[in-house]
Amino acid sequence: MLLSRVREGITGYSLSNDPNRKLMTAREAIYLGTRGGAAVFGRKDIGSLEAGKCADFFAVDLNRLDFAGAGHDPVSAVVFCQPVRVDYTAVGGKFIVTENQLTTVNERQLAEKHNKASRRLLAG
């Protein structure tokens, strides 16, 4: 969700239709979604990776096809390339995605549960 909002700010989807408007860089957008966002909300426990703060972050392997051609600028690669999945995600310092797999739920079981619910809804 954060990355989609960052992309909107960069590409101007949420801005005016003025072709002369200045759009923000990938680094400016990441700042607004991290330290800048924390400052707006007056939160000192989020916004950067430091001891004692909430440790929410993700990591991606830039050597995947999702990022082909973008390895020269990792920040822009993450903002613009829109990978399907991330390789690692930590929330509150606890990993919930490791090696591209959710660690908190069984994905196959969850997908089957949702598929069954979908079939029930479609059946009326």
C-alpha cells in the first residue's frame, strides 16, 4: 500500500493535470513514506530503522526479472518496478515473509478457504 501511494506521488496520478508540474523523485517519495510521514504524525517510534523503534521493513532481491534493467538505482527500482512479491517483510521486528513465503499462515490453505467462499458466493 505504501509503495502504491509513493508511485502516485511520483507519477502524478493524484495531482493536477498541469503538464508543467514538478513531480517528486523516488527518494523524496520514500522519505515522505518513512521519516517524513512519521514527522507529520508526530511519531518518534516509526520512520527509520533504529534501536527501540518499530521495525517494519521489506527487502527484495534486485537480481530478479521484476527488476531487470533497474539495478543501477535500487530506490527507483523498488518504487517503479512494482514487484509481484517481496522477499522479506518484518513487522514490529518479526519476519512475516521469509524467502518470498508468508510465515504466519499456510498460503495454500488460505487460498483454498477463499476459493470455497468465492464459490459459495457465486452459487447464490
